[in-house]
Amino acid sequence: MKRNFFTSILIIALLAGCASNKIDYFSVYTSPEYDGPEITAPLQIVLSEGIEDQFILSKQYLSKDYLVSDFRKTVTKNIQNTFKKSFTSVSIVDQLSNDGLVLVINRVNPEPYMPSVDKHDASIKECITLNCSLFTLYQYDFTLYENGKEINNWKRNLLSIAYVRNIGLYKGTFKYGLRTMCEDISEKILVDNELSYLVSETTQ
């Protein structure tokens, strides 16, 4: 209870501060590897209630705290737009259905990450001073269901492909990390042949 209280106070303080400390809803351009025919089976996307809509990225690796808001909308809309390039129908729903294909996003946890701190045993202060490479580490789990039956489950940890050396430009690597995640989810489901039978049905 105390933790929630102090977190709320910090969020209010950040809201009252500079807008550069905020990461609001954003969209990214994704380029999924799947290049087959459009799949006619509808796809539904469910975002777990445990994924927070608003949270703080600690300034452990950063020069300041960042307040992330509208994160649930950011995740669902970008995943939906990614799959719209492969499916004729992609919708966002509130809960798992026993009919058709359902992609459930169970967890999405982004955080700043400096490999130099772990690999070279350098202090965070040294890395910030030297402008070491700063990435965003996205940790996420997702499950694919068909007619209520689990097809597969994935637990993934991926670094954003883009990185920055100027910590003040951190927002860019945070956004690129989301793009990397969306493309990876698409690849695991489509390119890794999880739904190859649907592609076959489409081309018949």
C-alpha cells in the first residue's frame, strides 16, 4: 500500500514536470518477415490485465525518470497493425474466446539496459559519463490459442536493435524496442510455421 502511495506521488510529480520526461502513446512502423498470402482466418488479440498502463522507468541507467503512459494502447495498437499486414481481420478483444485464433499477450516489461555494466563490470556512473551504449530490454510472454486450445507459448527477452549513446535521446531506443518486439511476435507465429496450415488453406 505504501509503495503504491509513493509511486502515485512520483507520477504526479513527473506529470507536473517537463514533458520531455514522458513517453505517451506512439506508433511504430513494423516490417514483419512474413511475405506469404494474406490469411483469411480472423485473429483476435487479448492484452493481459497484469500489463500496466502507466509506470515509471527508473533513472538507474538514465539521467532522469521517465513516465510511460497509455502503454496498453501502445502495445495493442502496434501489434494489431503489425498483424494487419498478414491477416484480413485483426481485432482487439477483452478476453480469451473459444472460437478461432486468439493471441494473448501475457507480459510486457521494458527497461533500460547497459551491457557495459554487466560485461565490463563498469559502474553505472562510469557508463553514463563515457556515454556507453544504452538499449531497451523488452521481456515479454505471449500465447497463441485456437478454439480455446493452446497452440504454443513463448517467453522472450530481446534488446532493441537501435541504441543510443546520448542518454537524453533514450525515447528513441524505447520505441524501437517495441518495434522489435512486434516483429518478433509476428515472426514466431507466422515465419516459424506455427500457422503454416492456415497459409495452405488460404492458397487453395
